[in-house]
Amino acid sequence: MTAQSISASARIKGGAVGSSIWSRAWENHAPGYLFLLPWFIGFFGLTIGPIITSLYLSFTHFDLLTAPRWAGLDNYIRMFTNDRNFVASMRVTMFFVIFSVPLKLAFALGVALLLNRGMRGLPLYRALFYLPSLLGASVAIAILWRQIFAGDGLVNQFLALFGIVGPSWISNPNYSLWTLIVLSIWQFGSPMIIFLAGLRSIPQDMYEAASLEGASKWRVFWKITLPMLTPVVFFNAIIQTIEGFKSFTPAFIISGGTGSPINSTLFYTLYLYNEAFSFFRMGYASALAWVLLAIVAVFTAFSFFTSKFWVHYDD
Amino acid sequence: MTTDVQRLTVVTEDDASRRLRRRVFSVVAHLLLIGASILMLYPLLWLLASSFRPENEIFTSGISVLPSTSWDLDSYPRGWNGLQVGFGTFFANSFVISILSVIGNVAACSLAAFAFARLEFRGRKFWFAMMLMTLMLPYQVTLIPQYVLFLNLGWVNTFLPLIVPKFLAADAFFIFLMVQFFRGIPKELDEAARMDGAGPWRIYWKIMLPLSTPVLATAAIFTFIWTWDDFFGPLIYLSELRDYTVMLGLRTFTDSTGQSDYGGLFAMSVLSLVPIFLFFLFFQRLLIEGIATTGMKR
């Protein structure tokens, strides 16, 4: 036996019997943590650390150039008692979410139900309806929207065919927010695709049983389709609502970054952006961000709580 | 006997009327869907048509989307050179940022997803739950401290704040997407490989990645589109005109010359949508399946 083979056999023996707890723990757990290393750096450096810092900054006055000054609850007190723009931005955002999400989902569900009846050309329709969702986040589309709803824009050109003189939708505070709601509804394609997938996963034998019993189509919809689809409705509603709260680009482009006219498109995120990066009130903007987080958290918790009563899950 | 015949004719009549009803329904449904498609795509067609019109015809052509008597391509070079820095630079910047983002996102997210889907280690469930929590987090909460961090690193006015987070799997959504896919790959495959002495890295590299091309492609395409479209990140991190992305260039165009040069603005808008449209054209099945299985946001 050569020295080499002795040491090799010793290593095998040692590995099998006498390896320390530490090296076995290393072998078992280290790969997982190594694979997660990039994510860990991002998670602590770009998420957890900033969350804690942001909470701290929300209790300070901070202009980026000088060190943060402790302000206690000042920012929050000002927000809730003495800031008309905060109230306006909250109202605009709530209005946007309350109208755009249900309308968008209603369109998505309606078209999905129609397409699901074995319509010929389904892939083509599906693709055409999805295209706006894919393009819609672009600045180019926001620019286009501003043109469509301008005083001499496409909508008014169309109305002029019937002798109607339309207002300048974008610069009229009564309508400006609605143009953004329409832009959101225009992008109903992606929830529609999720609805279609949900419809396809409803077991066919349920429908067969219903038709044997002679149930009307209306009854089948209310008793089978809709209950079986509630998990998808729930999912879509949560995603779209959170997206609604975070919406920024269209309002920024259409109002030129100001939320005009008369704050009618002052989305919460737009207000926060201006506080932080136009006026450098970073402490106040952090407080705004934490209120947004609280709203999203409360909304999500509330939805999950109420979902017990209306979302149907397979037992 | 007669009753049988009667019943038979009744049945066929019933069948015929049902078939007729179905036919009518189908025609009405198609008309509705075609109408809706036209209504939805009309703004896009109008944008395209307007970009090929001479400036003075854009707002006098009514709602027509047919090209004018003569195709007019002037808007394109005019828009391309409409700012002090040409759109060629903006497109190059957007491509660099988007492509590096794709590489970072696919690499970092697939590593993390492999750990969550296939490796056993203490705390896996806990970290997975943490990852899911970050999905719900509004980005505004981390925005200002991240800005301060990048400012202190001297990264503001470079592409780094837009790219480096992608290499750290900051877009956790794609981790989730890949975990779902990896879990669907039969475990026997990596067990067999482990019998042959393959370590985790080889299993990841030689088995998981080659079997996961659909999900990797989906993640790559969506990362590209979302980065290409991103307006907020470049808006706060880039302030030199020569560093601008296409989206920032378009915004600047509306501020400076846009009021007078609609043709140029529309032409550049069309060009900015071309890369996304090409992905739609060639990979729509992949995109639609990606959304259907995971419920992506857009």
C-alpha cells in the first residue's frame, strides 16, 4: 500500500464515521446559503436595511445635504392635520383605485366568459386584447393618451362627426382623472388571460352534471362558474389594487409632473416623488411612504380576512 | 308509431332551432369582439398613421388612420435629432441597461430559486416566506434610503443603481416564478445525478437550467420589457442628457419641442414601442402562458 492510498482510505473512513458535526452541517446547509448569497445581499442591503432606515427618516427632517434632524411625530401630525395636498392625493388615488379596478376586472371577466364559449379565433382575440397591457406602461402610450383626450384630440374629432363639441378632457379637472381610469381599463388584457386560465381549470363534469339536471345558463353561471372562479377574482383584485396604489408614469406624463389641473391627477406616488425629489423633504416623503405601506398592508390583511366569506377553496 | 315519428320531428326541430340560435349568438359575439378589438387598437393605429403624416396634416385628418396621399417619413429623422443628444444615444443606453438587467435577473433569480426549490437547508421556509413578503412591498418604502445609499457610493448619474439590484435578485417576483417551474421538474433527475456524484452546482447548471428554458425565456423577456419601459428609476438616477434612456428622452421631448413638433414626438414614440412589439410578435405564446400560470401584473 502506498502512502497515498492509505491516506485516501483514511479519508473515506473518516468521512463515514468520524466527520465532525460542523463539517456535516457545512455540507448540508452551505450550498443553500451559497446559492442564496446574491439574494441575501440584496435582501439585507436593498430591502431590510432601507426599510428600517426609512422608518427612522420618517421621524426626521432630512434634506439630503445636512444630517437628518429628529422631529418626533411632526411629519405624521402635519400630514393628518395640516396638509391639503396629502388629502387631495389620497382622495385622487382612492377614487382611481375604486373605479378603475372593478371596471377593469368586469371587462376582463366579461370578455373572458365570451371567449371561453369555444369561440373560433380565440388565440387571435386573446393576443389583440393583451397587446395594450404589454405596451400600456410605456411613456409613449401616456403621450398618446394625452393627445387622444386633448381639446383637438382623437376623441373630440370622433365626437365632432356627430356635431358634439367635446371639452379638453385632459385639462378639465372634472374629467382628467377619468382619462387615466380609461387608460387603466384599456389594459384589461392581462387579468383577462388569468380569468381564461381560471375558467379552463373548472372541471367539465360539473357542467355536465348541471346540464343533465336541466339547469339554466344563468343558474350555471351563478352556482358553478362564479364560485369556482372566486380565487382568481380575489387574486386579480389584490394585484390590480396594489398596482393601482403604485401607479405613477401616466399621471406624471399627462400632468407634466405636477398633478394638474387643480391637483385632480395628483396621485399619491406623484406627491411623494415631488416631496422627495423636487422639494427634498426626504423625511416627510419617508413618512408618506410608511403611510402607503400601512394602507397596502391593512388592505391586504382585510382582503384575506374577508376572503374566508366569499372565496371558494377546494376542500 | 305516429307518436314516435312526431316525437322525432319535434326533436329535430328543436335541434335545428338550437343550432340556429347558436349560430346567431356566434355571429353577434364575433361582431362584438371585432368591434372591441378595433376600438382598442385604434389609438395605436392612429399613432402609427400620424407618425407618417406631414406636420400640418396630423390634426386635420380627423379620425382617419389611412395614410395621407403621400407617405411622409420626415418626422423620423426630425424626431431622431430633435434634442441636443440624438435618440441613437438614448436607444443605446436603454439597450445596455435592459440587456445587463436581463443577465443579472436571470442569473441571480435562478440561483435563489434553485436553492428554494431543491436544496435542503435550515431556515429555508423562513427565507422563502420573507421573499414572498417583499413581493407585496411598495417600492416607495425603500426608495429614499436606496437613493441615499447610491448617492454615497457615487453611483447617481451612472447606470449602476438601475443594474446592480438586478444582480442581487431584487425583483423577487421572478424568483417566485422560477420556483414554481423548478418544482415541476421530476426530482428523480437530480437524485440520479447525485448518485453519480454530481454536486448542487452541477445539478443546477447541467440539469435544471437546460430543462427550464421556457421559464428562463419568460423571465428574460419580461425583465427586458419592464426595464425598457421603466420611467421612475431613470427619472431619479439619471440627470445628464447623454445618459438618458428612451423613456426619459420622450419625456424631455414633450417638455421642450413636443408642443411644436408632434410628428417627431409620435415618430419617436412609435420607435420606442418597436422592441416590445417585436417580443409580442415572436413570443406571445410564451408571454401569455407566463401570465396565465403565475398571474403576472401586466
